[in-house]
Amino acid sequence: MKTYGNSLFIGLAILFSLSLIHVQAHAKEQSQQKSMPAVQMILLTEEKPTPQPKPNVAFVTSAAYTGNLGGLAGADQKCQSLAEAAGLPANAYKAWLSTSSVNAIDRLGAARGWVRVDGKPFADTKEDIAAGKIYHPLRVDENGAVRYRNGVRTGTSPDGTKASYGTTCGDWTSSSNLEWVATGGTDGVTAVYTSSGANTCQDESCLYCFGVNHSSLVTVNPVAGRIAFMTQNSWIPSTGLAAADGLCQSEANSASLSGTFKALLADVGYSAASRFNLSGLPWVRPDSVAIAPTAAELFSADYLNTAICQSADGTQYLGGYVVWGVALDPNTAGTLESTCSNWTSSGSANYARAGRSGYASHAGGYFGGNSDPCNVAWYHLYCLQE
């Protein structure tokens, strides 16, 4: 009995010890759970974020074609083949072309948001495209190469409908040299990119191609800089340089833009560039798109990031308008002959140089591509913040 009693006592002691160990282990486990880091708990309990929709890619073709594209279907196939060969994101790619019965803008369907192959934004909505709200020229091809000053066959007006001039090359089945068709240019935004020239259906031109399967908001990454805009109102050269600066300041004030604004115009003995500080911040449009990488490059670079074509209040994108510039480039000093007699003459015998808004290159003539008489009263101005 004594042996049995000892055994029972030992057994009970072992059971007690095991129970104590279990309780201590459970308590430790509870303590660890309570002290679990908050971030770790979030990772365990929070739902996975919803993937954001991808924007569509738009590009200019590396290849050029006559007007005989095999109809719209043949043009679309050319876009599709080039995109797939270049490894662009999977999408349905369509050519920016209008026919006698179909408008290019309608071929984009319900798509939204387009970026270039290099990732820079092109436009957000179809309505923006029709209104000329284009962030960067569509000058990058499917392989990522930049195509400066390439003509692009469109047959399409700035609002995305069939062009009011020229033909559609028999709805893109003709290569006749007797038919003319509207073309755009890769160095243009607003109206210029789709409707700034013409060539025959026999001539070879590139195409614009747009992905159409995705709907994604596309915006710009704002760049800190000084504002540059184009006047909505015209300026009469005989009123003088002070009046030109006054028009710039007036439109800036109406748009609640702070700072001092002056016209990008040369004067006798002084260049347009010399009126501004070239070591300051770069100039940007009111929509925060940088016009050139640096302030100095606005006046020296052959090609700009985008065009000075937006009004001070940001509501209008003005393409194809004539803008007084005075010289072939902003770094050339004005003379009596090139400044309408120091901005005092409105005579038809006096001339000054003028550029066209919507172009993003010196070669394209954004500043001084034309020589026009001083009696013209409907040309506009570029205005820069000091």
C-alpha cells in the first residue's frame, strides 16, 4: 500500500506539472498574438488592392504607306502588326483615319487615356482630343524611336471628323496622284497634329495608331515652372512693345496668374530671348506640361516637349494660329525692318516674322517661320512669366 501511495502521488505530480506547462505555453501564445505588430495584422487582414487599369498606347508608325491601305481594315491590320512585332501591350490597335462615312474620333469607341510608347501622356479623353487638349506630340513610333517632322496621313479635321478638304483616297483604297488628302505632322499638337497639310494618295506617309480596349484616366505629372501661354486676343503691331506686354499682363491677370508677364517679341537691337532670365525655372503651360526641359532650351532646342498653345485661363488650346515672333529664332536681335519700324508701323510695305501655334519645333515654325506684312491685325502673341 505504501508503494501504491507513492506511485499515485508521483503520477499526480507529473499531471500537475504537465498542466502547468500547458497553461504557461498557452499564456505565452496569447501574449505573442496580442503583441503582433499592427502592420503585420493589416497585412493579414486587409484585402488586396484592386489593380489599376492600364492606359492605351498610341504611336506613329515607323513605316510609310500610300493611300491604298486596303481600306480601314487593312490600315488597322498594319497598326496591329507593328504593335505586336514591337511587343507593345496587348490591345486592339486602330488607325486614326476617317472615311466618307466614318469619323476617326468614333473609331476610338469607349476607350479613354492614351500615352506614347515612352510613357509620356498624349491625351485623356476623346473629347480632349477633339478640343485640342493634347499634352505631347505623337512623335514616337512603335519601337520607341522619335520621328521628327514626319507627315502623317489622316483625312481628318481637328475635331476628329472627316476633313473638309481633300479626299479619303477612295476610302483608303487608292494611290492616285490626282487625289489629295489631309495630313498632320508629328511635331504638332492641337489642330496641327491631324490637319496641317496635304499630299497626294500616291505619296507615302506614316499613320497614327491608337489602342482602343482600355479606359484609364491619364494626367500629367505637374512640373514646377514659370507660366507661358498664347493670347486669346490679337495684337496690332503699330501699338508698340509696351502694348504687347500690356496685353500679356491683362490676360494673365484675368486668369488670376501671379507675377509679371511680357510678350515674346524682339526689339530693335535686342532678341526676344534677351527679355527673359534664362537661368530661372523652365516655362510650363497652364496645364503644367513643361514646354522645354530648361528655360534656355525653350530658345535653343530644335524640338520642344510641347507647344505654347494654351490660353492663360487654361480653357482653350489654340492650334494653327499665327503668332508674331519677329525673327527666324528667339535669339536673333530685331531690326527696324523686322519689327515693323520698332513696332510703330501698320503699313503693308513693312514686314515682321511670325510663327504658328501648335508646333513644337523651331523647324516647324513655332516662332518665326513666315514673313508677314505689318498691317495684319489678327495675329496673336506668346506670353512668358518673368
